[in-house]
Amino acid sequence: MQRIALLSDTHNYLDPKIFKYFEECDQIWHAGDVGMISIMDKLLEIKPVVAVYGNIDGQDVRKVYKKTERWWCEKVDVLMTHIGGYPDNYSREARDLIKTNAPKLFICGHSHILKVMYDKKYNLLHINPGAAGVHGFHKMKTLVRFTVDGDKIKDLEVIELGERG
């Protein structure tokens, strides 16, 4: 069983309140637009991290992290990229990856809009954790926590860190 903290779009800012939400987690996943590599260094001091780079990330982040990651967490096939879209409106690249071999869990960021949706067409759970940073148009900083237990994704919770301002 793995407890996951999922965030995206930190844009070089880690809210001091965020760290308490990592305590009960086994891993931190970051769906891109990290900011500077120092953000990832701080996260790595706390827990193991799986991450992808986003469109605002510079070479320091891109040298370490890929555009797309695919891995198994327990018995759940996970696909993560920054710009992925949503069910019935995936980006072309995400749609091609999903159509070829659909994962059980698809994660993306970019939009700053928190969404958790089940895609019946591809039989997958889509999660966009919203934005945890202060740059962008979102009003509330958010992250998502959930548990992967064997082949099940459960105990999903949305955490509001406070207003972006």
C-alpha cells in the first residue's frame, strides 16, 4: 500500500502549509511546472518523488525529469505528463498514448483546474490536482492525496491550502 501526495504547478513556490500533508505519505508526485530544481530538491529531502517537467520549466528541471513518465505503483499502471487535457478533450500526445495502451491512472497538470474524472471510454481515472503555487489564475491552491492498494485507488482527498493571493 502506498499513500501518495500529488501536486502540480508550484511555479517555484512551496506553501509552508504543504509539508504537513506529506507526513503520512510514502511518495510525492509532481505533474510539472515545478519552477526551479531547488523545489524538487526540497521535496526529495522529505519523500521519494516521481515528477515530469512542464512548459515553464527550464533546463535545470528538464535535465533531471522527463516530459512523460509511465510506471507501476503497486498494481496500478500510471501515466503522467504535464499537458494532458481531460476525458473527451485530451491533448493529441496524451490521446495517442492512452489509445495505444491505456493506463489505469492518468495524471496531468497545466490547467490549474482541479479535476478528478473517470473516463469510461478508456477505463481510467484522470486526476489533475490543480495548482499548488501562487502564479496563475486559480483562486485556491490545491493538492490531492490518495492511496494505491494493490490494483485499487482509494481514499482520495482534495486538500485546499488557501487562496492563491
